[in-house]
Amino acid sequence: SSYNKKSPFDLNLIKEFNNGQNIEYGLEGDNYKEILNLLLANDFIINPHNGDEFLLEKNTSIPLRARTEVLWYINDKFFKKGEEAIFQPTSAGIYKIKAIANNEKQITKIIINKDE
């Protein structure tokens, strides 16, 4: 695929981020503070993240994961109940993924692009 060109990873691209107690590693241009805050957020949807983009292929499967048992909705239609589910889109577009737990809801939107 275009993602795996079987070429070695250039370790010169790695950058150190010192958070005061530890050294973390990432890539040049990473927004370390933004990513750290994302990981520390109390959101109960773990995956997918708002704005994630996926390529629509024959068997595209998008794992839905939450920190607790939720009711999953896709474009406001009930999908499944549980901490995890697999969403297999059949067409390109923008999808609204909603999770409801304990009368709280969280909404994230993802984009499914056509295979060009």
C-alpha cells in the first residue's frame, strides 16, 4: 500500500519532548501539548476521534470504543449497545457518531472518503 513502502524509518525524524519528569518521543512538528491533553481528556468515546478520516474500501471496519457501556448511534439511528462495536460504512460522507451513557452524550464526526 502507499502507507507501507518497505523502507526503513529514519530515526533522525524523532524528536524528544521533555515534560519536566520524563522524556517522551514523537515526530518533528507534533503538537505534544495538544496530544497530551487529548489523552488526559475525560471524554468517554475513545475511538474514533472527532474529525478522523477513513478511506472507504471493500471491507472498511471502524472500531467504536468507549470507556464505559454506551448506546451507540450513527447519524441519529440506534446502532448498538456496549463498550465496543464495529461500524462498516457502505458509502462515503460525513457520519455523526453519538454515544450516550448515564444521561450524558458525546458526539464526534468522522469523514469517510471514496477510494480514488
